[in-house]
Amino acid sequence: MDLAHDTLVWFSKSFGLFYLLALSTGVVVYAYWPRNKGLFDQAAKSILQGEDKPWL
């Protein structure tokens, strides 16, 4: 079985496309999963909880 360069390039581009699509879909599903809402809300507010007060 002789694989030409064009065939390998086509396969690698197709594999890369489907890999990135699957990865992007996984990230979006993780970000919008209802169970993770509390974690993201806590992370958004955590930077403000330890804020220093002015010297008055």
C-alpha cells in the first residue's frame, strides 16, 4: 500500500479539523453545563472578596 503525500496531507488536515471541532464542542459543553455555574460564579466573585481597604 503506497500512500502518496497528498493523501497523508488530506488525512492530517481532516483529522485536525475534526479534533479541533470536538475539542471546541467539549469546552463549550463544559462551560455551559448547569452544574458548573456555581464554580464559575464563585471564581468571578473571588477576586473581589479579598480586596484591600483604603487607609482612612
